[in-house]
Amino acid sequence: MRAAALSPFRPQTYLNLCYLLLAFPLGIIYFVFLVTGFSLGFGLLIIAVGVPILLLVLAASHVFAAFERATTRHLLSINIDSPGYPFLDGEDGIDGVRLLVFGLETYAAICYLFLKFVVGIVSFVLLTTMLTTSIALLLTPLYYDQPNVQVGLVNGGDPIHLTPSLELPWNELLVGVEFAVTIAEWEATTLPEALAVSVVGVVVLVASLALLNAFAWLNGQVSRLFLGTAGRDALESVRERTAD
């Protein structure tokens, strides 16, 4: 709870926000590159031109994965051990191509890059929704008295009616319980009311930053799993147990 309350004062919070903000454009770049590359590569396999294109896509995936490891280390302060590049240590060119095509690290990187597209969209939605809402509430005293501006529970002049109901069958009869809740319309029209909304905005902002920090941390753990040695070690452990 204390860590969440201190979120606005931690420099790491703003590094996390930068990471989440970058996730959206990077996810689009990775997705477009992979989809275009694989489409061209497989489509041109019949004339052999697709082979170098596919190899280029696989090699570029390692470059993007290295960039993601660097951003995770520097922005999220989460250390990720590089799984290495076995295809660069092949005895000859053919051996290197074989290790590139069949290496586990290659497909872990590709899976992560595709996943980054989803993460980027989620990050963009969370950032715009949470931060825009909290900042709008926080700055209410600056614009509450402006023309054509309404702040509060506004429903076109009518109260908001909620009517939950519960119906259960009993002895071939339908027994129901129903009640009504009416929320009256309320609007901040005075400075004290606007300041009260601003206080709510502070609470919402602190909670939003704490949730965004948690989401960034979760992204860092996913990066460790796909781009580091943790996922490979786990799979090798499973293979050994299966073999035994």
C-alpha cells in the first residue's frame, strides 16, 4: 500500500510509463515486419527467392529481441540474461543456418514480437484511459466554470435509475426479488465541489500509476521468460524430466 502511494514520487514510475508508451509503436513495427516478411518469404519459396527473405526475417527477430532486452534492462530495471546466438558460432555457414532455423531462441523471439503487438495495444488503452481520466479530474478547478462544461454525474437532466433483479425457480414457481436504486444527477458548480473532484483525481492518479507499474513489471517478467535464459532453462528441464 505504501509503495502504491509513493508511485508518483518514484523515478522508476516514469521510466515504466516510457516503456509502456513505446510498446504501442514498437508492437506495430514488429507486427508489420513479421507479417510482411513471412508472407513474402513463403509466397516466393516457389522461385527460391523466399529462402533468403525468411532467413532475413529470422535473423532480424534476434536483432529486435536484443533491442527489447536492452529497453527492459534500462527502462524497467529488470535484468535479462541473453540466451546467446548459437547460429553465429556454427562450424560453417550451413550449420549456422540450421541453428538459426531450428533454434529455440529464434521462435521464442518471434513469439514475443507478435505478443508485443497485443501488449502495445493494451498499454496504449491503459495509458490513455487511466491518465486522461485522472488528470481531467485533477484539473477540474481550472475549467469547471467554463461555458458548456459539465463535471459530475450528468444524464441529460434525468436521474440515473438502476433496477437489479434476481429470479429463481422454486417448486415450479418463479420467485423474484427486485429493487430500485436511484442516483440523482450531480454537477460540480462551485469551487469547493471542484476541489473535491480534484481530490478524487489525486486518488485515481495514484491508483492508476500503481496499476501501470504493476503492468510494466508483468511485461518485464514476460520479457525474461521469452527473451532470456529462464524460458529455455525451464523447457530443457521439462525435456530432461520427460526423457527420464
